[in-house]
Amino acid sequence: MDHDLPGDRRAGLVTVGPGTGATIAEAVRSGARTARQVVEQYLEVAERLNPELNAFVEIDRTGALERADSIDAGLRAGSPAGPLCGAPIALKDLIHHAGHTTTAGSAFYRHRAKESATVVRRLEAAGAVIIGRTGLHEFAFGFSSENPWFGPVRNPWDRDLSPGGSSGGSAAAVAARMSAGAIGTDTGGSVRVPAALCGVVGLKVTHGAVPVTGVFPVAGSLDTVGPITGTVGDARLLFDTMKGPDPDDPWSARAPDSPDRVPRLEKLRIGVPAGWLSAAPTSAAVHRSFERFCDRLRSVGAHVEWVEAPGLAPDPALMAVVTGEVAGVHREWFDDPDKPYGPDLEVRLGEAMQVTIDRYTEAMRRRAALEHAAGEAFRHHDLLLTPAVGHSRKTIGNDTITMDGEPYFYRDVLNGYSALVNLIGCPAIALPTTDEGAPPPSVQFLAPWWGENVLLGVGEALEEAGLIGTGLAVPPTG
């Protein structure tokens, strides 16, 4: 491929950047490019676009170039090249990186990290170059990334739109080619929702598959760390680098040794949970796009059927699991006048502080029933399929999304298909379709627990078949 900056126009936008993480690493390993050349290109784009997009809270030019020079020197000396050799990666500002300050998007939390999170150590060992820290919803507890302390992150497709959250800066950075890939966290959809709103790929992993050591907690039994990328192949590359147990993480676990067979598209059994789609607020346009995608799957031989899947549908009572655990993280700070929260989070945390042990216990009972319902659905299907979000356009400063003439609170629309997945604990991936749109509509596939290889294998096959696309784009710059 051409490793110079391309000028490919898609949907009236201009893509920039030297390629995917995999092709960057190959170019650096082969000597076609140096790590410094690659990193300088991405830094130029990031520094030029960040004043508009506010995707990064910190761009580490000095550290990134020093790291790139170290990689180049190692290659000249004959050191082995890692699978991410020279690939610029952005980190959500919830993940500790030695020598840098984690703010969690808050007014008062400042942690100068002496040690990097486990995932950061693994990424750097594989040759990645961390180029900066990305913006997020305050304390990663929300879906807009309209941060009261750092300002709103803006969507590369339309500066008036939210990129989603809470990993909004990570998704915006990838969509705008400010980084080759990014790392986010997902407690109720915080990787998949911004991936969908920015038209890129977002992988939510099985709970425990990727260590959360060195990551500020949101809700421990739900928290995951996952990649946001331009292609499914890059999502696999980052997941394979980060996965695996960590003795310092009590939530981490070792994946089963049983092989996870990846069915051919023509053998794929896909279930669409009808009750879930009926209950989640969804625009007519998203429903139509979703139906077209199902038809395209059938055209390549996949067996797609709508199933009742009783018990697999949104249940407001389940949210006490999330809010109860979030309250535990913030209880000691919430009433301290020296530790202010923004208006959105102050209201949500105030509600969370009212969650009783009885409500939490009942929510956990319902969660067990939800997990059982998902297990029953997976007995008969390789994957489950839903839209990724009910609507892909949320205007900054407006918490109402109007769909088909009806107003909805934005959070109900954006997490209608994502939050259940964290409660189930299984992996899921948000993928952009090839439908028209800015960004194009996205879909979400769910796999059984520890089925990341199936999700990624199917995603790669769909990319090859032209059923999903990439929306790596920034507005024309002249």
C-alpha cells in the first residue's frame, strides 16, 4: 500500500494517515518507513485538528518521538520488532501511563502515575507508541463526552454532534486519523456507543478477558478495557496484545482452552432478539437500515432469524447494579465541597447514593436471570445481532434526541442496545455498515462468553465481503 498521506475522499470527507496499525507495523519493520516518520505524521494531524475536535486532553509530542526514536534504534541494532511496531495509539484519560497524570475527566482527581496500567505495558512491549490521552465523559459515567471541565469532544463527521461516550475522545481520534488506534473502557457501552457515533470499530471484551489493573474504576463487575480501531483486523491486533490474566487484577480470568470455531458466513446462525428491538428506543431509519443489513447477511448465505429470546430485553431495575457500584467508588467524595462534580454527574450520583442493598440484591438476581436468558439464546445461535445504537446523531448541548417526531432522553437512545451486554458479561462488537450516512449506521454482534475470536473472525469476513465498511474520515481541510 501507499504509506504516504492519502487524499481519499469518502462521503465528502478526506481520510488522512499512513494506514492501519498492521500496515504501519509492517512498513516500519520492513524499513519502508521509520517509526519517527509515522509518529510525526500522526502528531501533525492530531495537533492540527485537536483545537476543533478536542479529542485529546494531552498530546505527548516529546514522549512519542522519543519512543519512536528508541524503536528505530532498536531495529537498526537488530532487536525483534513487535506486532505494533511504531503504531501510534491513544489512551483514554482513565488509564494510567507512567509519568502522566490521569484526570478521569474530573475537576479534582489527579493521579500522577508511577506505573503504567497492565494494558499499557503490554501495548508498549508490542511496539506501540502512546501519543496522547483522550477526553471522556466525566468519570466515564455518561454517553456524550460533553465534559464540564475540559469542554465537549466533537464528532469528526459533524462538529455540532457528540461523538458519544464515555470514550468519545478515543473514537474521535481514530475516526479523524489522529491515531492509528485507541484504547477505551466499556462499562455500559462506552467503547461501542462512540464507535457507532463515529463510524469506526469498537470491541467490548468478555468481562475479565483484559486486565483493568491501573484503570480508574467505574463499576467493577462491569468494567472492561477494549480497542477502538478503523478495521476489525486492528481490533484483533490490539485485543491479542492486551488480553490475558493478570495476578494483580482480581477480576481477570484465563480464557477456556476449548477452541472457538469461527463458522463460515454461509454456515452462520444469527439470532435477532425481537423483544430487545421492540423495547429499545430506535428510529425508523435505523430499523430500515438494520433490516437491509440482515438481508445482506442472508445474501451471503448466513441464516438470520428473529427470535423471541424471553428475558433478553432492557429492564430498568437492572441499572441498580451499575449505579450501586458507581456509588461505592464516589461515596467518600460526593459530599466534599472541595471535590465538585458537573451538573450531569451530580444528579446521577445523587440518585446512585439512594440505591439500597435490597435494590442492588434484586438487580443482581435479575442479572442472573438475564445471563441465563443469554445462555439459552446462544445454545441455538452462533451470534446475536442488534443495532449498535437507536440513533446515531446527538447534538452537543441538547439532551433530547427526536426520533420520528417523538422526544427521547439521549441516554435511553444511546445505551438501549449496549448496557445489557455488560450485565451479561459476554463480548460484543460495534461495526459500521455500508449504508449511506455521516456516519453510516452501525450494528452490534454479541458472542458467547470468551467468543472474541468468533466475533473478530466474522467481522473480518464481513469486511472482506463488503458488508461492513470503515468511516475513517475528517472534514475537508482545503
